[in-house]
Amino acid sequence: MSDFSKLEFGIDTFGDVPIDDAGNRVTYGEAIRATLREAILADELGIDVIALGEHHRPEYAISTPETVLAGIATATDRIRLASGVTVLSSDDPVRVFQRFATVDALSDGRAEVILGRGSFTESFPLFGYDLSDYEVLFEEKIDLFHKLLDEKPVTWEGTTRAALTDADVFPKTDSGRLKTWVGVGGSPQSVIRTAHYGFRLMLAIIGGAPERFAPYVDLYRRATDQFGTTAYPVGMHSPGFIAETDEEARRQFYPGYKEIRDRIGGLRGWPPLERAEFDADIEHGSLYVGSPETVARKMADAIRTLDVGRFDLVYTAGGAMPMSARLRAVELYATRVIPRVRELLAETPAPAGAAFRR
């Protein structure tokens, strides 16, 4: 039986621009302040982590997660502060390190960075990068970031930025090392790279059945063993929403989810989302939408099946969600879902084929 006593729970948002209780779309500034209020509530209620995603699109208010995290740091006491993800490919690794080291200082050691390629490409032309360099940008920059984490003078050379010769980077962290994850959406090579550098693995499971990711958890475990790096407990993040009843949760979540899904899908050649597909993904896929009991049971099943050590719920989706409903979802997650998940995992052992063993 797996030991879930150290299981951690987080919330995750991209700073979706919500509506007020009168149905009016709020400003970007209000959307960011709403995220701050949700983070403060999460901190007060004992949620372990809040992760903020980086986007450069009109649907989302957060383009610099670490700036918002710095604000959250000064208004909270214990919740850990992560990106989800930082798009390293179109950023500078030195500046990413400096910004998160600063958040780490402001929060007294609570900062985490989750590196990734990002699910969108708007940042590449915005910051002057060529999409034809998509692969090499990430490969070189994650290599440099890995060296920076030692917090010693760095000598490095690549093709995507100026070389560094015995360059020392400040500020240093109090602990001597930033906790670093890599967000992976399903590429075996990305899992292997994560293991090679000794980073933590965060699986972005946003569609299909969670069990299809079990081979990636197993691959991470085997690769860390081969490379001689640490096999940290794996994390997963998936979208969802919680209300008092299943019907209320689906009613509140569906309009915004369909809006953003259809807008993004239109750019990627996907057909419009049908209600039957939405309902099927709640029943059998990776949407954690429903009452506290429904969501807790679905989460416990996924955690048990993949044997992960952290679950982050992406609790916002689209713009058709009232701010008050988001706050209530955070409250229900902390006070009813998380305790219930722990109860369920304590009652039922993990299956014999669980993918990750501590």
C-alpha cells in the first residue's frame, strides 16, 4: 500500500478574467486582485500550494506569474507559491532565476518554479523568438537554468542567448536551491529530460482518462534510477470546479469552459465542444467537476491509480464564472474535498499496479 500521508494539494489558475455577480466582465486589474483574494483564502484554509500560469492572451490576466506571486507572498503566511508554468523557451533563464529567487526571499522560502514550453505560442513573436527554434530554445534554456540552480558562477554557451563566463547571479536563496519542476503534457522525451536534470515532474492531465499517464510516471521512475537522480513524488494538475451539488457545478462551469475550449479549439482545428462530450469527460476523463463528494472520489481514484504525491486543481476556466463562485470553490476544496480525499485514500489501498512506489 502506498503512503499518502505526505500527499499535497494545490490550486492552479491562469488568471481567467471572471464576471461579477451581475454578470459583467471585470477588468484585468480586478481579475488579478480576485486571484490574490483566492490565494489569501487558500492560505487561511490550509491549501498547500497555489500555482499561477503564464499566458499572453486576452482571456487571461496573468502574464508574469512571479509578479503576482510576490504580491501574494506579502499577504500570506504558509502557502507555497509556484508558477504553472513559466514559459522558459521565450524567457531568459537568468531573469527567471532572479525573479523567483526574489519571490523566495519575500515569502521566506516558499517559492517554486514549474518550467514548461507552454500550451500557447503567443509569447514567441511577442518577445522576438522564432517558432522554428521551438525545440532548441527549450533544450538550451533548461540546461542553463539547471546550472544556475547551483547558485555558483556559471560558464555556459549556446545558440539562443549570449554566452556566460564565470557569471555570478544574484540574489541567492536562503536555502541554496529553488524547488524546480517541469510541466509535461505527454511527451516521453520531456519526461526523460526532467529525470536527467533531477527536476520534479508535474503532469498536465487536461483530457482523457488519467490512467493513460501511468506509463509516464513509471518512465520517470526508471529514468531517474538510470541517471542516478532523485525520483521525487510526481504531481498532476487537472481542471475542475466544485459547488454544493453536481448539477450546480456543471451549470456554473460549463459556459466558461465551452467558451474558452471553442475559442482555442478554433485555432487548432477542433470541433465545438458538445455537452455530451463535456459530461463524458467528467464521468470518465480529466474534468473534476461536481459536489465535494463527487470531486473527492474522482480525485482519490486518480491519485491512487497514478500514485502521485501532489494534486493541483485548475479551479478557474473561461470568463463566465462569477468571482463569488470561485471563492466558494476554493473554500469547498479546502474544507470538504481535501479531508474527504484523505479519508478515502486511508480506507482503500492502492491497486497492485500503481505506477509509483516510494
